[in-house]
Amino acid sequence: MSAAGPKPVSIFDVAKQAGVSHQTVSRVINDAPMVADTTRARVKAAIADLGYRPNRSARTLAGGAVRSVTVFTFDTSLYGTAETLRGIEDAASAAGFTVLISVLDPEQTYTDGDILGRLSHDGAPAIVIAHDETTTQARRILRKAQPGAVVATGDDQLSREPGAADWLVPLDDRVVAKRATRYLLSMGHRTVHYLAMPGKARRQDGWAEALAEVGIEPPEVVQSGWTIGSAAEAAAELVADPGVTAIMCGNDDLAFGVLHAAHRAGRSIPGDLSVIGCDDSPMAAYHVPGLTTVDLDFRGVGRSAFELLRHKLEGGPDPRPSWRSPELVVRETSGPPRQ
Amino acid sequence: MSAAGPKPVSIFDVAKQAGVSHQTVSRVINDAPMVADTTRARVKAAIADLGYRPNRSARTLAGGAVRSVTVFTFDTSLYGTAETLRGIEDAASAAGFTVLISVLDPEQTYTDGDILGRLSHDGAPAIVIAHDETTTQARRILRKAQPGAVVATGDDQLSREPGAADWLVPLDDRVVAKRATRYLLSMGHRTVHYLAMPGKARRQDGWAEALAEVGIEPPEVVQSGWTIGSAAEAAAELVADPGVTAIMCGNDDLAFGVLHAAHRAGRSIPGDLSVIGCDDSPMAAYHVPGLTTVDLDFRGVGRSAFELLRHKLEGGPDPRPSWRSPELVVRETSGPPRQ
């Protein structure tokens, strides 16, 4: 419809003609209570006079063709979250679903009503990108209220929950970090240090397990925030220590912070210090030196989550998992220790 | 509510007991048409038997306390978009609003019904982060249908539209790029080349104007995609040309691509080549060398957009614009040309 076309009648025109608020018109359209009969009659007369037609969302509530899925997620600016969302959107769009994203604040506590109230209607399909406590709690609330209409992406640890195959698309963060740590040990590093992002402990578990396998007591974990800057600050002491020859980082952004701190401290990469990230974000290949990291197919996980949800809603054959296995990508920030 | 608490009655329990789909239960709850009277009676009996209480979203349709704003946006993984969203979310959360994000695909064309159908109900408040043609079209559709309940962020050029102060929070991309280009010229570069991101021509306009001011014919614009990789590829020829001494980039990601291409081509930064980005994304300060760029307060713009929307919905004094002015941040990728 071109901007130059005739102006369609809006809910505001109806409200004006009936002398009520647009919320009242909405209530009348949706046959909701709390509208006096005389007001209802006046609004209905205005609707008829102006030839107003409620929009598609009203039709959807009445069982129309538009279907939507609500995605509950943590910070959308993080690479893993953004890519998972893209995967969900791609698959949903191909299937004719509209995606609504609801971002949960990790600092807040949400009641059942808070979470369910973010759905467009009772029983509306939902996907939870479960990366932290708040999103994990949202997943529990949704699973409890509407098990037939919710799936989640999350750590492999959740696979242990009963019936998880029915609602979970897992990504094994523990195994990923274990593999990267083993690789560093295989090159002769006597130990590997760990810079942790907030909340997500499974990668840290994998790192500790790889060390334990070969009888190494894990050194103290250094805690970082989510930003590159917080990582540079958190790692300043670690990179200045000549006894530290290898650092595994919770994700790529943290690794970029460590590389910056190492640069300031005058340590050469990878001669003095090996650094490994996790995610293979777009910058990893274009950083100088190129960042060694683990490629995680978040987009494939997102697509698979949508396909699993669709299977639950519509039946049909079980969808095949369709994401790439995580893979170590060796670039220029890792190598054997000196001598 | 703990996971161990008593299981609340869900819409699925009602559906099972009444022998209907959960969509049918939803229709009955919302008093929607297309349900046979006998079915409606059966569902209502099941609701009464089980003591089922519709969730908050149903109450909202009936005029309850939860308010939501739908944000229409382009790719949420881009820095500017992600930060604007954060600003909207921060302000909305403080005011007790829930945010739903609807991502529009720049490859698709949307009808009025497609856009309005993504609102939770007719007249639902909306913010459009208008960065490209698709989001700009969405803004037009929403403005036409419900002018009292929509605001947009977007380029300053939109300020020329009648009554724009009533719905627009502008960010002047043209002036920002002009300032950065003038700075390069002031250091003695004989011209400045431009690497363009898709769609967003206003920064390019500013670059061309700064050159025109001093009588320089703008060199041919080099077109990039959105990714660092596409920028590295697009700029390969440009950075290999020893006559090129300064490149202004559409955003920081493009600048990172150019810096990588320059590294591969063996050109020193900024001795052989000055590179400037735009956005001041988190990596800019931690890249080695540090990226000269323009700091844009997207988060402040997002907060201001929400405050303007709230003012339209609730009245009260005009909200003051509360975002920082764009500022050139000189780091290590810019300097005078050799000799």
C-alpha cells in the first residue's frame, strides 16, 4: 500500500467519533468486560459509520492465519544470543510465523504472571534462549504452564531433565571448553588459566575437567564482566605474570580484552602467551593476530529450536538436529610455550 | 513461585478436560467469535471445574495494569540497533512497561496488515528504529494508523517532515560524517575515500559535503556489505593504492575490515593510511591500534524515544532530549599523511 493511498480508518478515528479512548475501542473490539453498555453501543455505531476494520492482530485472536512465536532471551547484543535469534527468525519467517522478542533483565526476578503476561495470548508458542538464571527460571514457568508450546536452547546439562529431548536444543559448552583446554595442554603448557564471564559456569567446568584429567590442580579462576573493557581490566595482573603462558577465555570478547591487556604489558602473542576464545564471532578472523577460538553454530541451534517447536505444535516426523558440531579454529594467538 | 509449588491449572488442562484445542480455549477466554455455543459452554464448564484463571495478557486486553511497547527494528546484532534497544528497554522497564521486539527483514515487503498485525492489539504503543527502507515504511504505516501511539528514531533528515518534533528522535548522521571528514582534511590529506555500508546514505552525504566545501570532487564510493569480512574484501583494492591516504568508513565494523586489509597489504597505520570509523563500538578502544571514530549515544537516543512515546500516551511536560552530542574520538588510526 503506498503512502499516497487513501488513509484507512484507524482505531483513533473510531475513538474520536465515539468520544472515548482508543483503549475503550480496543476493549469493545475484543469483547472485553468493563465497558458500559451505552458506551459499547456508541463505539459499535462509530465502527459501523466509519467502516472501521480491526487489524490482523485482532483477527489472530479470533483464530486467523497469522501465527507468532515469542522468544525470551538475555542481552540481545551478545554474539551468541544475536545469532540464535537470527536462526529462529530465519526458520520462523520461512514457515510464515512472526517473531516477537522479549528481553529479560538478569537483575530482575519475574513472577509466573510476569512471564506468562508477555505472551500475546494464553498458550502462545514460545522459545527460551536459556543462558542464565533468569531465562532458566522463565523456561521453568513456561514449561509448567504450557508444556506443549515451549522449547528452549541451553546447556547440555539440561539434557538430564526427564523428557528433555521433547523441548531442548542443547549446546555442550562443557565439552567445547574441555577440547580447547586439552589442545593448549597438548602443546606443552604446564597449566591453563581461565577468565570467566558472568554466570555461565559450564565452560569453566570443562576447562577444570581437562586439567583434572592430567592431574593438574586448576589455578584460581579470574572473573570478568561481559565487556571487552572489563576483561582487559580483570586480566591485567594475569597477563603481567611471566609464569602464565596460556589463558582460556569464556568467550571471544573476553579474549579480545586479554589480548589488549597483553599488548599493553608488552607480552608477545603467542610467544609469551597463548589466548583462546570461544564463539568464533566475526571479529575473531579479522583481529590481528587472528584469534584461536571454538566455532559454535548458534544460528543452526536457533533454526533447530524453531523446528522442534513447530513439530510440537503441528506434529509430523521428528525434526533432525541441523546444527554444525563445535569445532576448534586454530589461528595465530595459540602456540607452544617458549623453550 | 518455586518450581516445587503446586502446579497451576493451565490452558492445556482446560483444553484436555473440554476435549478441544488450547486455541479454542483461548478464543472462549477472549470472547472471540467462531466458537460453537455448545463448545463454548463445555469450555466454560471446564474452566469453572478446574478453577482456571486466565493469565495477565488476557487481563491486559481487558484494561489491566501491564503495558507493553512494541519496537520495530532492523538487524538486532548491529551495534547501533542493539544499543538503541537497550536504551528503550532501560527506560521502559523503569516506567513499568514490557518491551516486545519485532525484527523486520530488509529483503521483505510488508503490507499495512503485516505491520499492524505485529502489535499486541490495535493502538498498542510502538517505537520504530528507522534505519532502512523497510523500517521507514513501517514507520509510515504506523504513523498513518495510530499517530498518537508511535515514535521513531532515525536520521535528522526526517526532521523536515511536518510535525516531526512530535514523533521523531533524530540522530544527525550527515553532520557526524562531515565532521570526521573535515578532521582528516585538516591534517593535510588531499582527499578522503569512502567505504559505504548498505542502505544508509546520510553519512555518505556528509562526507561528500565536507569535500565539496573545499572544492574537492568526491572520489568513487566503494560499497561494502554489513560484515567485517565483506569490508576487508571490498577495500582490498583501495588499501593497495599508494595514492590513497585516508578512508572514512560507514561504521566501525567496516573500519575493522579496512584495517585488516591494510595489514595484509603491508601498509602502516596511520603512516601510510588513516582510517576512521563511526559508532565508537566497544572494540574501537581495544583494537590495536585504537580506532579513531565518532561516539554516538544510541542508548540515550533509545531512552529519549521511550520518554517521547510516554509523553504522547500520558501527557505531562515535554520530555527533554537527553542524549549526548556525537563526538569525534581520536585514537591511533588517524594522522597526517607522510611528508
